[in-house]
Amino acid sequence: MLRNILLAIILLFLICANSVYAIYDPLSVPNNRIGIHILDVSELAKAASLVNTTGGDWGYVTIPIQANDRNLVKWTQFMQDCHQLHLIPILRIASFPVSDYWMAPNEWDLVDFANFLDELPWPTNDRYVVIYNEPNHKNEWGGFIYPAEYAQVLNLAVDIFHRQNPNFFVISAGFDSAAPDNEYDYMRAMNAAVPGIFNKIDGFSSHSYGNPDFSSFPNVYSRINVANYRFEENFLSTLGVPRPKLFLTEAGWHQDVPTSFFSQAFNDIWTDDNIVAITPFLLSAQAGPFVDFSFTDGLGNFSPAGKLIQNLPKIAGRPELASMNIATQSAKITPWNGKTPPTSNFDLIGSLEQIFFRMFGEQK
């Protein structure tokens, strides 16, 4: 009960705070849409050698960040490396795994993520964040299917991130188009719970795999194959949503399909002019269930599909860069001394929260 009261106070504070919505259209500047999905910050140099070749510059990397991995030094270095290597980061926020599913998040996770991510020296003015992952797959959401809950979480995320910093570019989670729980029923239930939710986000994420079984021919036109984002777009239009900014944050096949599948996808299918980034899954799996998707082998050599992406003609992206000199910004935390006012809304909120729970005998 106390937490619900405090959340209401926080949201009222955010609504009353002055803010200027400041993201820019990433397609209004030269944009190298080619990217790659990675799992570890150590993979950046390899990613750059894949997406910033043959005329390309400022390609994209998608990477998950878990709630129990908010290490300021680690992620500051990541952002500095992105700047040096000319990579545009897309951070997919995540909870953490428990047994065979991922914990369902809550509003407090969003506040913590917004506060933490705002501390980082992002290389570009647009700060791309994806709000969780495939929520229409029950193992990704606490073992349950709750479209109304995800709609509320996404709605709150837009408010919290935009108020924390107007440069945050909030992207919805990609859906599992081949999941037993139909993504269109899920999206319809989301819109019923929070009318207009898909008009509120800044970008729409799609997971465009060659299904069924990650092995379907690319020219099979269906809602579960690599052109599925067009079906998603058509559905969004029935909800009154104009053509969204699309981010294909996961895409592709098993690596044992012909390399021509990837060639056809990049050259003939993933070509729509509202696609901002294409980050196929996965640069390097090392071991485990994703090895069959890996664009590198155990020695770090590119697979045939990896070499194809490396050799694709690309353009030199020219994103709006952040004004700070992040190449020299230090990776340290300056704790609040109790006298100097906090530097951001959420610093102040965090302080008020601690006081609130101490007063009522409940420690955060």
C-alpha cells in the first residue's frame, strides 16, 4: 500500500516537472541500418568489424542489460567504446532469470533503470532502450501471459524515461511471432488495456525470424517469417498507428541454412524505408542453445553468413552525437553528500523514497 502511494507521488512529481521532448528522427540523417545483436560488452570490436565495413560507419549493436548487472564502471566503458568504434547502442532492459523463466518486472525496476542509464555517457543524442523481451512468450514474463500488465509497464516506461531524460528513445519489446499465444491477440489486449499505447512509443521492435523452425525460405510470405514486421505494421494501422520507426532487433535463421537466405533478406526484404536498424541474432554464442545462430565460430572467425554481412554495401551513418566529450569522461560515481542538491529528478526521488520508508518503518 505504501509503495503504491509513493509511486503516485513519484508520477505526480514527474508530470509536474518541466521537460522538452528532444529525440530526433534517426531517419532524418544518413543512417547505416546494418547492425548485430551481441550478448557481452567485450564483443564490440568484433561487431564493428562486421557492421562498419565496405563504406559503413555508425552501425548498430543491440545488447541486453539485466537488472542485476547495473555496474556503472562496466557500462560507462561500454558507451565509451561505442563512441570510439562508431557504434550506436540499443539497450534492451531485462529482469533476471529464475529457474526456467525470467522474472516479471515492476515499476521500481523502471525507475532504477532510468536513473542508472541516464548516468551513462551515450555516444548519440538518441538513447535507444527496448522495454523487455517477447512478453507474449510466458517464459519471458514470470511464466504467465499478461498483455494488460505489459501494456501498463510499457506506458509507465515511456513516462519515466522521457521525464528522466528527453533523449531516451523508447522502443516496445519484440514479440515472438511463432509463439502459441498469438501476438496479434496479445497486442489487441494491450491496446484495450491502455488505449493508444502503440502511438505513445517512439519505435516498434520486431523479431523477424525465418519461421517455422528458423529454417523457412525467405520468399515465403507469412506472419511468422522474415517479413513478419509488415504484418505487424498492417495490424498497427488498424489501431490508428501510422508507419512506426522499425527496429529489427532480432532476425535471421539457423546458420545451417544457405547463405543466400541472408542475402535475399538484406537485399530484397528488409528494405522498407522506415526500418532504422537490423541487428540479426547473434554475433557470438560461444556455447549453449544459441550456437546454431552464431555468426562466428569457436575461434572467432566469421561464418559464411557473417562474411556476407561484412561485405554488404553500406553507407556512412551520421547520427547526432552527444555534445559531451565522452571519450574523456571518467567512469566514477560521485555520491550525494547530503548537502548539495541531487542532480536529477530521480536522484531526488530516490532520496525522498528512502526518507518515506524510514518514516513508516519500511526500508527500501
